[in-house]
Amino acid sequence: MAIKDKVVLITGASSGIGEATAKQLAAEGAKVVLGSRRETKLQQIVNDIEQAGGTATYRVTDVTKRADSQALVQLAKDTYGQVDVLFLNAGLMPNSPLSALHVDEWDQMVDVNLKGVMYGIAAVLPDFTAQKHGQIIATSSVAGLKAYPGGAIYGATKWAVKDLMEVLRMESAQEKTHIRTTTIYPAAIQSELLDTITDNSTAQDAQDLYDAYQISPQRIADVVAYAINQPEDTTVNEMTVGPSIQSW
């Protein structure tokens, strides 16, 4: 399997999609390097992986700080000698109507959802370019494919991730650096995203929707594993994943 022995970095790794993916890839033989802001959660996930016979390490990481992304990449190189895959999964979704003017939350979403992806790419790109192989996977959202009332800023950051990843794919092809890219567009996936919504009406609407439709983050872990498992000459560029009963 292509996953075995690959060194995979995961941001937003302390819960939800990140945690499920870390455990899935480690079970398939990857060496996983986990980053998020919550050390206690990271420690527990690493312990779980090691007790199951897998290989993992972690670093407390704030993706809004460029130096943290660089340090996470350096940890992987110091510990396992290389980096093969970077899964950029950290994200916030404090949705609200534009008229509510939650500008501080707008800033947070731009910093985490967009700058966090940019900083991750910047941290790993020199190594991927030099070694002429590597894979970058990013979590966007169905809100990065179509507009939703209440999700203007969240959607804007996720549309930006779509464009950023597509240009990265095209430039890598032109430069013949063989960097594979995959952008994932989840719909209602069980996670902690709803916990960041402070606007009461928006929070209730989102909770009702997720209560009706949400599926396990393991479904996203499975498609991440699928993308990594493809031959090195093959890029699975985009995948939209959600509940079969949700008309997103």
C-alpha cells in the first residue's frame, strides 16, 4: 500500500476529521505528525495510536503563526527524516449574517482557514520542490463550491482554498515537481465546527441541520487514505463528500 511508511503531517489533528485521519493512516502504516493547539488531546491521540501499534508524534501548533507550521515540518524531518504528505485540516466556522458585523470572527476565519493553509504550503514547498515529490491535501467545504446565507466569510476562505490548491497543482505540473494535490469539500460531517458559532440563530440552524444529516469524520479519513494510496503519477484533485440524504 502506498500509505505504508509515508510521513504524514496533519493540522487540526486533535478532533474530528484530523483525529480520524491520523488513526486511519497510522493503522495503515504511516508515520503521522500531528499539530493542533490542544496538547492534552494530541497526547491522547498519540497514545491511542502507539497502543494500537502505530507510529506518531505531535507538536502544539497554531497555524496562524508561520513559524509554527515551519516547526511542525522540521519536527517531521528531525524525527522521521522526511515529509511525504501534508494534510491541511485546521479550520473554524463561526458563521453569522454579514449584518451582525462579527468582524473579529471574520479575521479569525481568514487567519486559520486561509492563512493557515498558505503557511502550511510555504513550510513544506521547499522540501517537496527539492525532492520532486510530495502531496498536499486541504480541507475546503461545500461552502467552497456554492454560497450559503450566513456563511459569507467562511465560504470566502474556502473558495480561496479551492483556487490556491488548483493553482498549486497547475504550477507543479508546469515546473515538473510532481507535487500531488487534493482538495476535499465536506458537507455535514460530525465535528466541533459548530462549537465556534456565537450567533444564536445561526448556531441553532446549523445544529438542526447537522442533527438531521451529519455523518462520521471517518468518511473523510477514508477518502484521504484513498487519495494518498493512488500511484505517484496520479492526482485525485477534488473530492466532494457528504451524507447521501443531504441536498447540499
